[in-house]
Amino acid sequence: MKKLIATLYDGYRHHHESNKSLLQWIGVVGSIAFPLLYAARLTGKLPPRYDDLNFRLAAIVLCLFLALRRWWPERLRPFYLPYSYLTIFYCLAFLLPFTLLQNKAAANTIVNVVIGAVLIILLTDWRNTIVMLVTGYVMAVVVYWTVSPGAQLPAEFLYWWVPLSGILIAGGGLSKYAEKRAELERMRGLYSGLAGSIAHEMRNPLAQIRQVLDQIAAAVPAPQGGMPAVLSPEQAAAVTRSIAQGQQAVTRGLQAITVTLQQLNTNALDASTFTRLSAAQCVRKAVDEYAYDDESQRAKVSVQVRGDFTFKGEPTAFLMVLYNLIKNALYYLPVHPGATLSITVAREAGHRIVVRDTGPGIAPAVQARLFQEFHSAGKPEGTGLGLAFCRRVMRAFGGDITCRSTLGEFTEFTMTFPEVAPDGQEQRPDTASHLRSLLAGKRVLVVDDDPNLRKATVARLTAADCGADEAGSGAAALDMLARVAYDMVVMDIRMPGLDGLETTRLIRQGKVPGRERTPVIGFSAEPAGWEAGGRRAGMDGFLAKGCSDAEWTQAVVAVMTARPAQAERTGAAWKGTTVLLAEDSALNRSLTRTRLAELGMEVVEAAHGREVLQLVGAGVRPTVILMDMHMPGMDGIATTQALRALPAPAGKTPILALTAHVSAAQSQAAMAAGMDGVLTKPLDVPMLLGELARLLGGTPAASPSRQETPHDGGTPTLLNTERADEFRRLGILDELFPMCLADIRQLTQRLEACAASADRDGAYMALHSLLGASGEIGAQALHETAQGCYRALSQGEWPQPRDWPARIAGLASATEEAVLAAYALRPAAAAPASQTSSHSLRV
């Protein structure tokens, strides 16, 4: 019995979920109709055979409370639905048949009962319709016999009304059942179209991602003999291209899902969120960022601007409209390969955007229903909601969208926009003057392998009273940056040899000391596909080749106004920042903790990867994690992969890699593992703060950036005193330098022993540690020599010439003498072998 009651109530509840106000209005009608009909009977116009005032007063009260749903106390609202069921049953299923019996089936009571039965069919599902009518009529008969003992049922009730009620019940039940089946079929068609649309749109991106993974697997060599895999420049370039293709495929898949979900959203757009938009910029953005299946699709789309105009709207919704129209036009390309798509922005004869394709066209009969919901023009996997969504958005903007088409020739969608009243225009700064004020007197480096594009960019810069130089490659750009302190770099992303991404990455990693924070704008024919990689490389903004003057100005102003905001500040700005430092060298941890504590940061230390996971598992939630790439046991890559597998927020914590030597392969491995950036050892605090600002949305505080100057190819400087000055200021110079010198002595001895025994792995790890130790004390000549030897070992070769261990030992000895003499320090004894691991500077 309980199961039956629960089933009936669930059916009643589901019936009213889509129209919750219907019951309230029925209450209003009942609270008015019951007293009016009684008053009419008092006038003598209706036969007053039976006075049902008491029963009728109860019905009026029940209906009145049903009508007052909005004023029900919050604690009583959960009981409103059961209360409505009781009210409908009493007023319609019981009271009206009861009065019919008491009035001997008078004509007016028969009409009342018919109306009541129809209302019950309207207000309940088919199961409750049957139960309510049958139970109500039976109860009416029982009460009739109870209050009128010995009374006979009217002949009209037995011979006429009972069969008619049965017909009403059967007809109402069948009608409800058919209505429910039709609704289920409609929803099944909608969900089938929705699933088909998403599956169709996701098939190609997923196939492209699989192809990208196969390409990366083919390009990355397997590690051999315990040595790390090293990519050649050609292999690194191939992997970078494959990653960009994969990002584009993911963008297409996400775009397809977003468009489909937007179509299902029937909520009205909030006009208070509308902003002034440029029609030309919106169209170019949609065309540039649309995720095409391949380049041949992109080549089919062209944009013509015959006069830009502005309109008020919501940018994301309008992009979805354009994506819909582009997707619909490109859908037929496989069967109409000669078709093209043109999008025209025109200001004459009204503000309008025309999307025209030379595809198969649309039949007139189909055009008449084109903007109706759940109507699809020949696409079996479509939802039939896309064009209805487009019209809804355009009308919310105060405009409209129409279609005209000729079978076999073309289809043309025209979007019209209202003119923005002059007094509604927003007061905006003169962007050209703003650009000139930012760039006047400054110097910009334009890097592009195409000389014509370089000249066009230089012309734009000189128009803003800005000096500009040209570089035809990434290597040339680094050379010029070493000679000139440029205020900004405009960097082509795709160049032969050293491309724009790798060049930017080298700039951020200090390849040209003192230029690490130079603003860089990525310049590409396809910025959307490279933007994620460019952000990771350190680019500040992105522009499409062939962009409008307004887009160029907007990008440059954004970058040039954002960088000054990253000016020097006091360390107080970083108070409250918690850094989890994963580093196997106790000395390195101590140095980093001291330098970060000066800025107000709290540092939590971990000696290896498993300790990082233990701390996070225990509830430590750092702001950022500094992760040493090479640690014993679980290294930085494996630890990052384990962290990224955790749920948010732990799995989303920003992670910055730390290493004494950065290569393209290392950077790619770090990014592939889920790291957010790579920093070199010794740690450069301004670079760290710049990365924190990028990741956390703040602005870097400020220690002065390094002012080292690269050597000119001759003998490198033996000592760089900047490191010593910083450690003296921190009060740890006398403790630190002797310990580092002792480490260096021991490491050079280990290198000589490994070279003599042909122990390549041991030499590789010793050089790792030597890079860190020499970098910390500013032993520039030793550091650069060790770096060259390390690079050779990373590529599977022994360094040349053969006496390289002796050369390193000689530089180490000369460095120690110079350090002791320069800073009047006492030499420290070499640490015992058993203690070395506690502070060796391993990378």
C-alpha cells in the first residue's frame, strides 16, 4: 500500500514540476466560483433543492489557502503539494458528485460534475485521475447514504452519469498516457540529437588528439642506460607543433560542448551586462578562434569589412551565434568541396553582418521553420536548437536574424543591429593618443623571419613615435637583446630554427641576464592555437597577423600598462604566501628559506618527493610549490604527476620547477607533467616573484634583478660579486661560502674519479650538484664550464677535451682562492662523505 501511495504521489509531483503556478490559479478560481454559484442559487435562478453551505464553506477555505501559496510560511511550504491534492479531491472529486446526488441529478449539477472531471484530468496524471474520480464518486455515494438513510440513487446517476464518467475517466487516462508518451518521444529525440551533435563534433578532435599523441611518441626517444632522453632541436620543434595541434583539437571539442549547452539555455540575457562591442573585432575573433578541422577549412572562410560599427551586447553569447553559423556552413563542405563562406560587416543601409555560403542551399518549405526550436535542416545529429538560439540572442540585442537561400546556389544569414544612440556612447580614452604616450621615445624589437611583415610592424611602431629594430630569427633576437635594453619585443611564434616560443622561454630563464622581464607579444597567423604554449613560455599577449589597428592598439596598450604594474614593491605584499620547497639539499633549502622569509613568505620544507605528498596528505595547502627536478627516489616529475592526480584544491596548486640547467626537453617534460613554469638555480628572486604574479594574479615585489652582462666569447669572469653582496646583506656570507667551497672541492674530486672509471651516471649527477654550488657563490667561469660538460653528458657524449675534469678542478681551485681573498674568509674543511648528502647542491 505504501508503495502504491508513493507511486501516486510521485506522479502527481512530477505532473506539477513544470507548472508550479497552476495550482495557485485553480485556488483563485475555486475561492471565487464556489461563493458565486451559491449566491446565484439564493437568487432563485438555480434550483435550491439542497443547502450545501457547510460543505461549500469548507471548499472555499481550502481553495483560499491554495491561492495564497506565496504567503505560506517557509516551514509549511513542503506541505503545499499534499494540501493541494486534498483540496482537489474534496472540491472536485467528492463535493460536486455529492451535491449532484443530493439534488437528484439536476441539470446544473451535472454540468458542475463534468467541469470538475475535466479539471481533475487537467490537474493530475492519468493514474491519479482514475484513482481520484473513482474514489471520489464512491465516497460521495457513501456519505450520501450516511446523511440520507434509505435514499435511492437517482436513475440519471445510475443509467446515464456512471457510463459518462467511465468514458471521461477512460478518455482522460488515455489522453494523459498519450501525452506522456509524446513528451517522452520528444525528449528522447532531443537527447538523441544532443548526444549525436556532441558525438559528431567530438569525433574529429579526439582522433586528432590520438594522432598528436602518436606523433609525440614517435618524436621522443626512449631513455637508454639510465640517461635521460634528450631531444634534438628538430624533435623538440616537432613535439611543440604536435602539442599546438592537440591544444587546437581540445579547443574545438570544448567549443562544441559550449555551443551545444548555450543552445539549451533558455534564460533571457541580462541587458545590464551588455557592453559596447565592435562588429569587425567580434567577427575576426570568431573566425580566428573557431576550431577548424584542418587548414583547408580555414582557407574557405573570408572576412570583409565595409564599415565597422558598434552595438550593445554580450560578447560570449554573440561569439556562440557566429560559431553556430560558421559550423552550419562548414558542415556541408565534404559533399560540396567547392563551397566558400564569406562574412561581411557593413555599415551602409543599416548596421548588419551577413554570413553567406555557396553550399547546397535550403528549400523554401524548410526556411519557413528554420528558426523554430527542435527543427533541424537536414542534419541528423543536430539538436534543432542552434538557429533558435541565434534568433533569441539577436532579439535580446534589439536586432534580428533572417535567412534567404536558393537551392543549389547559396544560403545567406543577415544579422541586423540597432544603432547605438549618441548619448549612450561610453566615454573612452583616445586609444591612439594613449598608445603614443606609452611608446613615444621607447624602443621595440620586432622578430620575424618574414621581412615584409617586419617592415609593416615597424611602420605601426614608428607611427606612434617609437623606435624599432628588426631581427630575422630567434638567435638574432637574443644577440640584440644582449646589446640593447628593449622596452618590448614583438615575437613571431613560428620561425625556422629557434622559434618564438623557445626564444621567449630562454629570455624568461635568464639567457640574456637583466632582460628576463622584458614584455613579449606573440605574433602569429593563428594565435588561438598557440596561446596556451605562449603563456607557458612567458609571453604577455598575443596578436594575429593582419589584425586591425584597433586590435593592435588594444594588445600593445594592455601589455605596456600591465608591465609597469609589476614595479618594485616592498616584500610586505607577499606576506601570507606559503611556499612548499621540495629540495634534497639542506643548504639550498636554508638559502631559499632565508631569502623568501625576508619577503614575508612562510616556507615549508620537504627533502624529497614522498615528503611533499605526505605534507599535502596531512592538510598542508601551500600557495605555490617550488619543485626540484632531480631528487633521489621520487623526482620532481613523478611528484608533480602524483600531485596532479589529486582532487582540487590540492591537485590544482601551482608548481614551479627548479633546475640548474634548462633544456627544451626538460621544459617540455616539466609542462607535460603539469608544472606551471621552470626557474633556474641559483634562484633569482625577481624571476620567482614575476612567476608568482603570473600564476596568482598579483604583482611581483622586488628585489633588484641581476645586472650581469654576458661575456663576449673570451674568458668568462671568474667571480660575480652580486651573489656575495646579497648573502652579506642577509648575514649568511661567512657561513655559506666556506660550505659551498668545501662541496665544490669534493665534487671535483668525484668528477675526476668518475671520469677515470668511465662512470657516466656518476659524472652526470656530480655535475648537477656542481652547477648548483658554483651558481650559488657566483663562480661564473666554473659554472659555465660545468654547464658545457653537463650538456655533453645529457646528450650521451663525454665532454671534450679529454682533460675536462682537470680543467674544472683548476677553475675550482682558482675560484676558491679568489673567494677567500675577496671576502677574507677562512677555508672550511671538506665535509665527510657521510655528511655530504645533507647539503650537496643537487639539481
